[in-house]
Amino acid sequence: MSVHKNLIRLKAATQEYDWGKSGSASLAARLGQNAIGHGFQIDENKSYAEIWMGTHPNGPAHLFNDPSTSLLSLISSDPPFYLGDALRKWPSTVQIPYLFKVLSIKKALPLQAHPDKGLAERLHSKDPSNFVDSNHKPEIAVAIGEPLKATSTGAESDHGHVGDEDTAFTGFVGFRPLEDIKIFLQKVPELAYAIGDAMLVASFTQNPSINNLKQVYGTLLRRGVEARDEVASAISKLEQRIKKGGSLDVPDGDELARLVLKVNAQYPGDAGVLATTFFMNFAELKKGEGIYIGADEVHAYLEGDIIECMATSDNVVNAAFDAPESLASQVQTFVDMLTYTARPVSHWALPREAYPHSREGRTIKYDPPLEEFIVLGTMLDNKSAKEERLGAVGGPTIGIVTKGKARITVSRDHEQLELDEGGVVFIPPGNEIHVELLEGRGAEGAGEVWWSCFGA
């Protein structure tokens, strides 16, 4: 029998941010009871935003049955065994190449972008206290929650749900097509007023180019810090006009009007209200749908529960929906780093397909254009889909049970664990995985396990 463990239960980490859902309304909090375990109690007055599963120093996982030992320490005891192909790919580090998360979002995250590798190295060298690592941070997000219309009530959701009946996640992703932005600048006078430079606006409307987009967008964001009162005044006038007329005379005017009201209720007078609603795509995901956000791509998630996975990094540059004193040193870096990719929202859709190493056909694969990871979603039910078998992969795997109770067994030594919702496991390379649903949830008796892995 091997001296190594092939199925290790993890004690994950939680992160509390103001944009997280409160108390037991937060999926991150509810899962946290088993993801964190002993000592974790939900406080209804706290905002539970994220569960982290990985080795990043800002929220490292530990062994559930030995909390004094970090996952990184375990891996360091025998990197070839615990990392496999990942160590061969990145021999200079014993970090897991990805950071796996669950997010529960009640209001907009800061308007942000994550640096590419070169910029991350420069930022880390210049300001290691704020940029604690030198890695890039491309990421994916997959909706896993219930439809927002069923959950967006009361204080947790300002101005209700914006989106279709079965939308489970909303967010702002990438820039809209340039012609759309041109129309908004022409037909929404408050937007042009907030930018405060008629010649600059005219340059864009006459020639909607990427360079002119950078100039207009950068000016708006800088004024959000340097001329905040003027920007807030423009937003207030727009809000009053919407409340009187109920819409805007532009394509999708009703939706845009609702978004202005919703986001401004969360961050009154913030330049991000305009920078998101009129410049960025509004993404709506049904449960199981995903998006891919590359390095240097602008985004601001708005509402919902998601699985998120990224290259191992916590680097972020913010430009709105944050304290002005914090933004002052970041806005110009943000403006300079963006790709300014301006496409329809479908450009950011994350393809999904049946996982080829699934024996029972119960697992979906999300495969972004990255080397660091893929994400898998295993969907089970009490009737005809109680089991799944996954083929071995060449790198490390982390899994979390998000619905139901499951038994997980690995092929080496036939180790097994029974996990309730929130249970997290680490599985070294070379293990086939058998998942059995012991108890389903809801009318359908459903079970869900989400995985991130390298080397599939």
C-alpha cells in the first residue's frame, strides 16, 4: 500500500467582501460549513463572497483532518507525486497551477482587469504589498445558482433582477461593438457630459476606433476620481430622466435604463455606472453556461452564484466601484493595460462539451484557451444518473460537492470519502475517480460536483 494519500479532504478558505451575499443567503457561506468545517459559523450580518481552493498564499487550503498542515506543505513533501505533469510543465514552482473558487455575488464587483504575465511581473516588482505574485490571471466563470428572478428579492438585490426568466448570473464583460458605443454617446447627453470633453466625444463618434475608445473611456474613469461631483451630477440627471420616462431612446433602452438604476443604487454617482452600462456588454448566463475572461480584459460581475477558476494569482487592477482614494493610483494602469476588444457578448462565451474521459456521460468539460486548467461539472440525480467514473489525469485535481451528498472513491488504494455539500477534496495525478450520489437535493434529487484539474 502506498505511503501517500490519494484522496485528501481539504479545509478551504473564505473571503468576505462587501459585494458578497449576506449570511445564509450566500452559497459560499452555506458551502463553507463543510468546506471550512469546525469553527465556521454563519453570521447573518457578514458578507460571504468567496471560497478559495488552492495554494495561493492569500487564501491557502489546509488538510481538513490536520489544519496545521497546508496543502502546499503536503505537495512540497513529494512534488512529483502530487503535481505530476504540472511539475514537469512548471518545474520552478510547487504551486497548483490554478485557483478554484465559488463566488456568491449580490452587487457589482469593482470594475477590474487582471494583468498579463509581463505586467504582473512589473507590478509585483514595483509594489509587492498590493501585487503579491507575478503571475497572470485569466479566468472563467460558470453559473451554478438558481435563476435570479427566484432569488432576487429584498435587500439583497437593488431594483430587482435584470435579465431573462432563467438567468442565473449577470455581469459586464468586455467592450460593446464600437458602433453601439457611438450611438450611446450621440443619444445619451448625460454620458457625454460626464466625459467632459466635447471634442473627444466628437472624435469617437466621427471615427469609432480602438484608440479613440481608449481616450474616451480613460477620460471618463479619470474624471470619476478627479471630478467625481461632476460625474455624479450627470448620473443623477440621467437617473431622474429615466424615472420620469422609464426608458432610453437607444437600442435595448429599457434594459439599459434598469441597469443604470440598479448599479447606481449600489454605487451612487460612481463613474462605473456609465463605464459599465454604456461601454460594456451585459452578459446573462443560464445555469451551466460560462464565460472566459482573458488577461487585460475589462469586466465587472453583477449578480449570481458561480464557479470560478483562474491561473494561480490574486492580482487585480480596479478602476471603479471602489473607494476613490484606492482608485487614484490604479486608474491609469487600468486604462493602459486593457485590450479594448470590442465585440458582441458572444465573443466571451466559454464553450462546453461532453467530457471525453467520462465513463457514464454525466460530466461536462469547460476548456478555456489556457494551459493551467480545465473545469468539469458532474451532474447526477437519484433516478437514472447516480454514478460517474472519470478517467485519470496527469496533474492535480480539486473537487467540491455543491449539491447533494456524494461518495468519492479513487483507484489507487481504493480510498474513499463521503462528502456533504461543501466538502472539498484534493486528488493527486493518475487516479481514476468514482462518484456515487448518496443523497440528492430538491424535487429532482440532484447532485453536483465541480472539478478543476490539470493534465486532462
